Amino acid sequence: MLRRALPVGRRLHIGIVGGGVAGLRCAEVLSKHGVQVTIIEGRERLGGRVSELGHLVDLGPNWIHGTDNNPMMDLVKETGSIGYSWGEKSITVDSQKQPLPEEEMTEIQEFIWDSIKDGLHESNAKFSRDPKENEIPSSASLADFFNTRIEQRYGCDRNPDSAARMKIVEQSCRMFGAFVGQPVEKQSLKFFWLEECLDGDNLFCADSYAKVLKRLAAPALESAKIKFGRTVKKIRPPEDSTSFMTGEVQEDTEESFDEIVVTTPLGWLQRHGQAFDPPLPKRFSEAISALGYGNLDKVYITFPTAFWNSPVQNGTATAPIEPSKSDPNIRATTIPLHQPSSDASTTSAKLKAQDRNFPGFVTFLNPTYAQDTNPTLMNQEFFNMAALPDSCAQPTLLFYIYGDFANQVAQLVSTLPYRSLLGPAKPEYVSALWRLFSPYVSFLPNYDAASAACQPVDALATAWVNDELAGNGSYTNFPVGLERGDEDVETLREGLPDGGLWFAGEHTAPFVALGTVTGAYWAGEGVARRILRAYEVGEGMEMSQLNGIKSL
């Protein structure tokens, strides 16, 4: 990377495209060293995919993935936010709408997590030996791996119930689709190792990311120039050593900068290659296209009261598996797992709902009883937000959806009016979502279709797939057919510094934080420090030096 020099007396000016977590952290680090920063943000707010609405429910991420050496955990403590460890039991419901016995589900969960652990070890070990001679074909999926393991475990069992057990196990393994935002049949086994994340507990932000986001945005609001509601149409490099990077903004205005940092989501980059003039280098464009971009979405359904919220006493709830601290941790986006926190004194990690609550997590396998509204019979799952700590509890069920079903929901709500000002969602909007999710809510105790207490009063579908500025999806994943996933990430992370063009986001993060808020934070910080180093301003650190985390 070439060293930069500014004319005497001129202040370094950096343009940041996007005011999400990566952009905000980048702006904070640069501003602290006296750099002039301008953020061009397409929305009328900061935060990107981290956002809240109404009675503080997160539209974007809910989780902190791994508490060990995680700056998000530090911010949670600093802001007094509540990171909640879901210690409740869970329930799994079969295709006939019957809860699986605790003993059976415990066995299945142990099998799944042992398989995931082995899959991570196998994928990682083969890359560690020689990435170029990795024995796992790019065509192999995570579903293939699970199916092989299921056949090995249950295929030779002559018990007459074996076939039914195999089917339930196979259906249960599909839960991993909600972690990556795509079905397990499309998840690469070759690059499964990239799903491993920081050690420690996976905590749910019980009172939302609101206070953390406010803290992240404060330095930029104080020191940077922010242009809200503006989108970049074209980015051009300097014509010679005396000219500037140019960003053509809507309404035919231009902004000039010494360097430009693009923090737009991977999905946006995949759809807006024409924004770069001249086109991005071939290898860079290949990396953008090769990586996957999932469509994990959420649906919140709120009731007058939590009519279901009583403890389960029939022996069908499954106790959480106690993992070993040496087990690899994964980006478990929708389930209360995995490792115990290494900080035993962390009160947020030790918070537990009382036994008076209905279990916090329910999964519905292959719901044949809902085929008219869920034609592909995708598993459904929800969190019981009434089981959160008392200060955060609300009579709301949070469904996580992905794949074809998420597309179906997004298409539905795109045709409906949502709400007027800050009131509840309009009746036709709530009714449309209720039709899709009532088959699962009707499983809950005390449900009575004729009771007003069991009818929703509000609903919200995040529908990120409809959001162009979010890249029409959720976050990065690693699809079947991917040949050079690790190199693709490294290519995007490196950016095009000699041309004054940098990239940051969850898709350029250290491998151990890809697809997470933490990853976006580190990526923004990493680019800022590289820019400072290029201009010999302050203390620029390599990505691998950030918080002692290896970029791998």
C-alpha cells in the first residue's frame, strides 16, 4: 500500500458510504485522530441493519455471538443493557402437532450438536492441513453431512421405530438454516468452518440494541458530517495524484474525498456493481458474487397478555445441553446456545427467567397441519419474549423465518399498509400475518380461538428482503459451490487501498466474527486504522491486532 501525503495545512477528509455499525466505528476512530469525516447515509437514521421500532423490538440483530473478548459485550456493560442467557427449557413439536418427549429430544439435540462440532472440526482441519488440497468437494452441503451422520447412527438400527426417528432427526437438523439464513441444502460443508464464532455464551439483547446503538452513534453525531437520505450513485477514483475520490450522490451532486470507505451490505454490492466507475477489478467482483447473502427475517406478534405463560409440567420440555468450554462455538442466531461465559461474574450472562414462565424456545418440525399457508413445510420456531427478565418481558412471540417462507412473508407485507404514525399495525396487516402464524400459536397452553386475549393486537415483519439499502437480505453466508470462500473474504477485506477505495462490514470481518455486529464493528475499526497508518496519523493497527483477535 502506498504511503499518502497531504499538502501542508490541509485536513484529511474521508467519505464513508453507509451509517451502520461498520461506518460508525470507522468514523469514531478516524475522528478521534482529527480526521474530517462525512457519512453518506441513505436512510433518515443511523444504524443500518441495527434498528428498533415501537416498543423497542430489534428489527435487525438480537444477539451477541460469543462473550469472550467481544467489544459488543463491553458496550452492553457500559450502557447498562441486558444481555440475557436463555436458560429455559425448550419444546419441539412434531409434524402432528405433538410435543416430543423430553428424553427423545435430548438425545436428538445431543446428536445434532455432536455432529455440528465434528463438522466444524473436519472442515477446519482439512483447511488447516492444506487449503488447496481440501478433500471436501465444493458441491457438498451441510445437509449431506447431516444425512451421512444420521445414516451411520440410525441406519443399521432394526428397531421398528428407527425410520420415524431418522425422519425426526433429519427435520431437526434443518434448524441450522435459521442460523445462516438459507436451507442446509445450500450451506457449504467445505466452508462450514467459517461459521465458527467467538468463544463464550450467545446472549440475547433483552432490552434491544437501542442503548448500544446510541453509544455507537454518539461520536459520529458529534464529530462527523452526516448527510441523511442520500444515496451514492457512482464512485470514481482520482484521475491523478492531485485529484480526489469522487462520490456522485443523488440529485446530481458530487462529493470529493481523499479516500472512500464503502460500508454497504454485501447484498447491495452484489446488486450495484454499476456504482463503481470504472468497474471493480475482476477478482474483486468475483469475490462479491461468490459469497452468499441470506434472507433471515423476523416476525413479532403481540397479544394483550401472555396467555400462554405458565410453566410446562408434563415432561415434554427439553433441558438445555451443558456444552464443554472446549467445544467450538457457532453463530447460533436463533437458539439459546452455546458455550458458558468465561466471565462467571457477568450478571447479564447469568440472568435466568423464573420457572413460572413457559419455555423460551419452541420449534415446529415439518408442520403438515399448516400446508395451506406453509406449502414447503419449513420448520418454524419462536421465542417467548414474555420469558425475558421482568423489566424486558412483553406479551410477544418472536418468529425467525428464512428461505422460501421468508420470501413469501416479505411479498405478502409488501402489498399491505403497515401503520399510521406510531400506532399499532393496521388490522389488515395484522390479520394477514396472523393467518400465517396462528397454526403454531394455537399449540400454546390456554389458547382459545374465541378469546380476545388470544388474538394479536400488533404484528411486525422485518422483511429485509424488500429493503434495497439492506442488500435485500440479512447477512453473509457460504453457499454450496463456493470454491475460495476464505480468499473471497480476504479480497474484500483488503479492498482497493492504492485506489483510495476501502470496504468494511460484517462481510469483511475477521473470520471469527463474520456475519455479526461484532464483525462489522471490527471491520470498521480495521479500515480506519489502515487509513491512519497510510497517512502516518496516530496508531494504526493491523486487523489481527484488534482486541487480540486473529484475522486468520
